Amino acid sequence: MHSFVRRFGLLGLAVATCLSFMGWFQPVSALDMSWQSGPTIVLAETYRNPIDAKLETDFGQKIDVNNTNVLAFMKYKGLYPTVAGKVVQNAPYSSVEEVLQIDGLTDQQKKALQENLGNFTVTDPDPSLVGGQDRYNPGVYKPFR
């Protein structure tokens, strides 16, 4: 019985040690620190995320061909995925009409782009929107129906 208690105690200690390394136990402080009055950091109410500001422009209502991913083209017939991939790969553009000058477009693809030029806009490329491979594969998948 004595060896069973010793082994059970060692096992409990080993489990507790492992759990503490994995962050299951948090340190507890019963010390009241409310008397400390130091500088408080307050974010200015005037700060505006640049992407939120961009959403209030045409970017929020139209496809920005310099800052979008291929999935944005899904709502327009004939553009997704082939034409969308070509538009994204050849960015940046200085005007919306430049998408019609992409090499390798068929007449049908140019016609589909021409019909949707009013749904496009152009702004300066933003690194937070065009970084990495998210423009080609943003990792958003829909289940097959």
C-alpha cells in the first residue's frame, strides 16, 4: 500500500508539471494594484483603419482590380475563374480599361470584361490586400451542392 501511495503521488506530480508547462495553470495574484496610477494609453478616436476608409470609396461597391482576389469575380458571369486569374496576375493597372489589353484574352473573355467595366475600379495597390498568395487562393471554400 505504501508503494502505491508513493507511485500515485509521483504520477500526480508529473501530470501537474506537464499541465503547468502547457499553460493550464495560470499564476494568481491576490495583490491589489488599484493604487497604482500610471499613464494610460488611449487610442485616438480619430484613428481609422486604412482598409475601412477604402471601403467607403468605390472599392467597397466595385471590384478593385488592383486589390481584390479571384473570388470577387464570382458574381459576374464569364469572369470566374479564368478571366479573374488573368486580371489578378497582370495587376497593377492605372485605369480600368487596361484590363482589356491583357495578353491572351479571347474575344469572348474581352467581351465579358467589357460588359463589366462599370463594376470595376482602380486604386493604388495596398500591401495588406495583395500580400502573399491570398489573391489567387484566399482559402475560402464553399461546400459542393
